[in-house]
Amino acid sequence: MSMIAQPVAPEPTPRSLPSRTVAVAEGDGIGPEITAAVLSILRAADPTLGFEPVVVGLKAYESGAMAGFGADLMQAITRHGVLLKGPITTPQGGGFKSVNVSLRKTLGLYANLRPCVAYHPFVQTLHPGIDVVIVRENEEDTYAGIEHRQSNEVYQCLKLITRPGCERIIRYAFEYARAHGRRKVTCMTKDNIMKLTDGLFHKVFDEFAPLYPDIATEHMIIDIGTAKMAVSPERFDVVVTLNLYGDILSDVAAEVAGSIGLAPSSNVGQTCAMFEAVHGSAPDIAGQDIANPSGMLLSAVMMLVHLGRGAPATRIHNAWLRTLEDGLHTADIFREGSARCVGTREFADAVIARLDQRPERLAAVDYPAQDPESLVHPTADAMPCRVATKQLVGVDVFLNWDQPGRDANDLGARMEALAGPQFRLSLITNRGVKVYPDGLPQTLCTDHWRCRFPAAGEDSATPYAIAALLVRIAEAGLDAVKTENLYTFDGERGYSQAQGE
Amino acid sequence: MSMIAQPVAPEPTPRSLPSRTVAVAEGDGIGPEITAAVLSILRAADPTLGFEPVVVGLKAYESGAMAGFGADLMQAITRHGVLLKGPITTPQGGGFKSVNVSLRKTLGLYANLRPCVAYHPFVQTLHPGIDVVIVRENEEDTYAGIEHRQSNEVYQCLKLITRPGCERIIRYAFEYARAHGRRKVTCMTKDNIMKLTDGLFHKVFDEFAPLYPDIATEHMIIDIGTAKMAVSPERFDVVVTLNLYGDILSDVAAEVAGSIGLAPSSNVGQTCAMFEAVHGSAPDIAGQDIANPSGMLLSAVMMLVHLGRGAPATRIHNAWLRTLEDGLHTADIFREGSARCVGTREFADAVIARLDQRPERLAAVDYPAQDPESLVHPTADAMPCRVATKQLVGVDVFLNWDQPGRDANDLGARMEALAGPQFRLSLITNRGVKVYPDGLPQTLCTDHWRCRFPAAGEDSATPYAIAALLVRIAEAGLDAVKTENLYTFDGERGYSQAQGE
């Protein structure tokens, strides 16, 4: 492999791009040195891009900002719409919150993108063909963080899935696929079990798919899908999935690609976006000029593409690929066959020296200089949401009940008597399993019982009837810990039935 | 590789075991032929084991049993405590329920075990060293199947995690590890996000670990853990995890082992257990005598061990390993290097012919003839559950509110006015993100709002006060769709705080 950089297909001198400023946070640990390296490359490739430094991470925590950033960061990101962020060290304990979780939630960064690519044979991998982008919903699911302990024994977390949330992440996945010349979008859910919540995600996917006839679509159950990602990731292109599944799946994809140290990511919202490497702040090697700036550099490339600055993005990405090919490797990926082990600074200089070159063996990239607005606001023309007619048809009342023996028939008899004229008791479940009427002795009964009260008559379920039911339950000395109203929407049942119902 | 079976370390003639009958369901597709093969091997190795045939699957569905089995199966499994089950074809649509989900729920089969083993070099695998058992909680989590649509836009699934549920699966994992000479149990959760629910699972794991000082323990976050299972499964031994994570993780482990067609599984409860292959009913190759009976055979081995019949389990398992080594392979694993491609029947005969042999290259097994009761009832002496003092300290009321503009400040003002003397409004969140007071314009607001009402005074939160609050909300024309009471337990907050609370 030649050590001397030979221009292969020289790029035309880029026409001047409009001036633009982005917020940059160098972060902790190796953050400052990799940020310096990345900015030097950006300055060389995109001279009209400016940077506003902002503070995030340890310095912010130490100055009392529990979220790891202060008002200046919020102002900068709101002003510029974009943050390029170095890795952060979150202090342990003491109520410090993760910067990413805080930013994601407060700025509405609903899409988390993780491209996972193998750079075979220059970086070791079990799956040379992998080139996949995971598009993970970033705000909903069990990550909304709504948990309640309801009895001595039972803890609950709410999984919330919304139609607008599904629409914008799925729309984003399709728009991303189209803008990047991707051919297929795979949707992964567990809708064979969670028919309402995951079912909604799958349904919205099926609604949007026809709007993108140029893109192939498929759906997989998440368990099989993740397993296939582990053993044959080459079969995937773009994958869109719910928050929790995407969390697991993107780590699997990054590991099997073998390039987690090189992996970039973005968190994209309606009005702003944040770009950062997947790796951490590695304080053990900080300040030694040996860290690999590639993850943050490729994140910066994603940022340029997001901003519609396709020309410098293409130059940097191809120069970086050529540097890998030329065997100039930082210590983390240096191995037999590498030409030379270089430091952070020298690696950046090598990329700058190759800004007019393209890779010879790895696939070169060519980002279009698209209108960034088409990607940043994919939901501007979301599906019109038909408002369904909602009707209250009953209520599930959850009890904390721990009478000795925990005999569901005892509880059933008491609740039958309390149903009143507006309701009837249709069943009691314990952890979702029917225990009344006709329960089975094998069922483990915790101290947490769901009593289902359908309306006895057409219009007898009202908020007042529910409040009165709660009063009767309290007067009987029973402990209702929560309620879930039962509704139909356009006449269709809006709640799951219990086993045997 | 020798084609002639040479006894290497002949087993002593097994002493006669007590008579025992198990229920057997042959299932659909290839089920009948692999069941016949497996029973012939069981008869040869364990003559005092009897079989009661039961109907499950298509024949049961066709006779009107929507769950895929009838009362006869329930009676047989209750009588014998054990079911060996062939693969089932679940008819599509029409309300047919999965046999496994139905059996699991009604019989309380709380532990799903999936051993994943590589048989290198006789069966192809990327990870020759994998030998892991996934112990998956089988009843709780989002799989309790409690879902409610609450507004035009928002759907909810409850994730329920209980202390007794955590205790028995974790106890089972440790007991299993000890009984099978395993050295390490890894617990996987996402308790950095779900601090109450997943936090409970992790906490119970940490409580039980000291009772098993002979077994090493570790905890991993499920995203990293699943990724490590994909690329370095050799580092794991026994893994215990929650239902959803276990569903994904066990498919990943089975795929990377490369032997999903050979993989057995068990579903174990307090009083009964079910054993079956992981693979499906493969109707396309049914009746041709080419199916591989190994998955069901290894499931039968797990059943024998579960019943304390270690001697025949050892004989069968070693004979099966020797058959693999001898290159007698069914079509699914036949390849260059195999000695001969054999049919279902011939494969079974080959195993029977080797019942006094042990493998020469693969690791032989030696199951102890343990007391089965120690495994079947691991929770008999569960941790004493201290009853905490619960105090009602407020309520979260969830509203469906879709006034034009969806201005949280409007809603906040209205709810402040409705709080009454017993409560105060502390905040409103939308999908878990605080939108009142001091919301941010970037937050996407759905039509679903959580209003948190802490008690205004020490004892002012009562069930009656909550019912009265609901009445005031209804009178104001607002639509409360659910409530979640807020409690402390022994003075400790039993609910998550919102971002910024």
C-alpha cells in the first residue's frame, strides 16, 4: 500500500458555501484533543463554517449544572440549530443527570441515528459486508421514565407510544433512506405480543411505506431481527424501531461491525440536532495524543450532510477512508498490516493532506448537496390524523389487596357487590392472568389485582360513576392504587383482553 | 473419524429408576415423526418411563379449542407434572392463541430456559466456545398484555415487575447453575433508565447472590450485554434476565451458536414443566423422514434431568454427541466432512446403538442423579418479604386534552384552579417531559398530559380526596383517562420524578 498520497480523482475546487456557525462542545477526557483534531479538518475542508464553543460535561457539573450543561448551551444550540459534541464523563451518584438524556428530552431530539459500517480489511470485523443505519426512536417507550411502585410487591413502568411520535420517526427513516440512496427500510417491533403499542408503530410504518415506492420495506419481529443482525447484518440497510429495541439493536450492530471506536451518531429533532461519537471519554488515555478522532470526525461529516454541506462532507469522508487505506492508523486499530501507528494530531494532518483524494479499495462516498430543510423537518406534512370518536365503556381498577390466602374468589365476591348499577365486574387478573372467575390454582398471586368493570348499560360509564365506584371501594376498606379507563375509538375496542376473556 | 461405534468408557448398567409417566404431545408438521424417534430413544434408555399421549395443536384448534389444547391436556399435565411437546402450527388469524403463551400463563411456567451450545467442528458456528444458558422470566414485563389506548394519539402498555416474580426467577437461575456445575450467573437489566422496575430485578439479584458464594455474579446493561453475546458469547455461562430482554437475548445466543435447529428449551413452573425444541413444525418437510429430532431429544434430556433421572439423561446425551462425532447427520446439518446423511428414524437408531458410548472430541456430560424437588421448587424458602409501610402522598392524573394550540400554560392554569385544598399541582408532563411550569417550545405535545398532584398537607391525600378531584375535573369539562396514586414506602419515594422536578 502506498504511503505517498497520490490524488486519484481530484475533486473540483468547492464553490464557496454560505457562512454558517455551529456550537461545539469539546467534552471531557480525550474530548479536547479529538475536538481540536476534528476542527482542524473541518477548517481545512469547509472554510466558511464557524464554531461557537460551549461548555458541557464536568466543567458544567462542577459549576452546579446537574444536567451537565447550562443556559449558554441551550441558547447556542437554539441559535445555531446544531451541536457537535465531544464525549462526556457523567459523575457517579449525587443526582447528576446524563447530558444526552437531558438534551434529548428538552430539545425533542426524536431520532437517534447510528450508522454501522465495516472497513474490511483495514479494520477487523466478522462481517465485512455490514453497512447499516439504525434509526432509533429517542423519546417514547419505557424511556419516558414514568414509574410507580403500587404495592409492597409490584412496580410499574409505563410504555407510551404515540401516533405523532411513530409518524415522525418513521417518516425520518424513509426520508433519510431516500436522501442517502438507501434501498430498503426494515421495521422491527414485537407486535405479535404488544398489539396496541407496537402494533401502532407497525401500522404507521405500513401507512408511510406507499409514499416511498422507490424504497423496499419489510417487517421483522425484534427478537429474530436482532438475532439476524448478529449473524447476517449484510441483509439490512436502514432499520427503524422503537426506543428500547433500538438501544439494544444499535449496540449489537456496532459490535458486529467491529468499529465501535469509529462509530458516529446523531440525535435529530424538529429544530436542532446533536452529533457525537458513540465511544466514551476514555479518561485513562486523555492528554496523550493517542486517541482516535474518527468517531467524532464521522459525526461531523453527518453534521455537514445534515446542514446541506454535501461537498465538504464528501471530501472529508473520502480523505478519511483513504487515510485508513494508506495504513495510517491510531493505536486502537493499529495491527499487523498497518503502515504506521500515528497520534491524534498526525492522523488529522494525514486526513487534511488527502482532502483531494478518494479511497481506492473501500467504497467512496458522494453526498448530494441537498436542501437540508427536507431532512430537518420531515414531519411538516405528516399524515393528517383522523380524530376518532372516543366512548367511555368501563374502567380497570387496580387494587393493592393482601388478605391472607389471597383468594381471588373472596375478592371477586366483594368487588361484585361494589360494582353498583353502572358497572358489572367482568374479571380479575393478577399480572395479566385471569384469576376470577374460574382461576387456576397454579397462578402466582401477587398483592396487585386488576378488576375490570365494563359499563352495565349503554351510557352508564361516566367520570362521575367512576369516581363513585372509587368512593365505594374506599368505604369498603379496599385500596385502589390506580385506574385505567376503557374506551372504544370509532366503535373499536381500545384495550387488550385478558387471557380467557 | 471412525464410522464404527467403539465403547470408550462404558456406563454401568443403570439401576432401575422408579416408574414415572409423562404427558407427550406430538404436535404438527414434523412433530409426529420426531416424537416417534425421541420416544424410541427414551424407551431404550429409560424403560420405566411411561408416556400418556395428549392432543395439542391443529387437531385441538380444529375441534374448537382456541388455545390449541383442551381439558385433557390440562388434566394430564397436572397429573404428571411434565409435558414433552412437539412443534405446533398456530393457525393464522381468527383469534387462535399461541399454545405456548396459553400454557405459560395458565400453568405459571415462570422460567424459560434456553441452553445454547456450539458443536464445533461437527456443526458450523462462528463461536466454537459458546455454552450458555439463558434463564428468561416468562410471565411479567410488558408481556402481561395489559394495553390501553387513551386518546386519539396515545397508546399505553403496562410493564409490571413484581418482587415474588423476580425472586423466583433469580432463585431458579442460581439453583440451576449450582445443579449443573455452572460457575457464573450474569444478570442483565436496563436499570440505568428504569430505576424502579429493572432496579428491583437487579436489587433482588444482589440480595440472592450472597446465598450462592460458590457462583460468581455480574451485572450488565442489556444493550451492551446483548452486543457482547453477539460477538463474544464465550464469556457468558448462565444469564438471567427479564422477559422482553430474554426473548431477544435467547434468539441472539441461539443464532450465534449456529445450532438453532438443535436447540432445546424448557418452561418451568412451581408444579409443572414443559419441554420442547426451539424450532417450528416445518410443514414443508413433514412426513419425509428427513427432519432432525435433536432439538426435541435434547429437550427430553432436560426433562429427564428435571425429573431427577440423571443416569438415562447422561446416556442419551453422550450417545447423541457421539452420533454427531461419528458424522451421522440429518440433512439440515449434513455437509462436507459428514460421514453419511441419515433420516429421522436412522438417526434415532444410531443414537440407540451408542447408548453405552461417550463422545471422544466433544465434551461429555455427566448429570447428577439429584433430588428433583430441589430444582422444581426453588422458591419454597424464598426471602421473607418485609412489608413496608405505605403512605398515599398524591396522585398523577392523566388527561386527554386537545384544545387548539395545546398550550401547557393554559392547561396548567386550569388544573391549578382544580387542585383544591388537598392537593397542589406540581407539574405537567407530556410523554414524560415537563411542559409546565417552564416548558420549552421544542417539546412535542401530544394530546395526553400527566398532571402531578402532591398532597398539600401531611394527611390530605385520601381516596376520597382523589375521587373528589376527579369529579372537579369532570365538572370542568376535562377528560381524565387514568390515575396513578403516589405512595411512599417506609418513607421512601415510590415513583419516578420528571425531568427537572
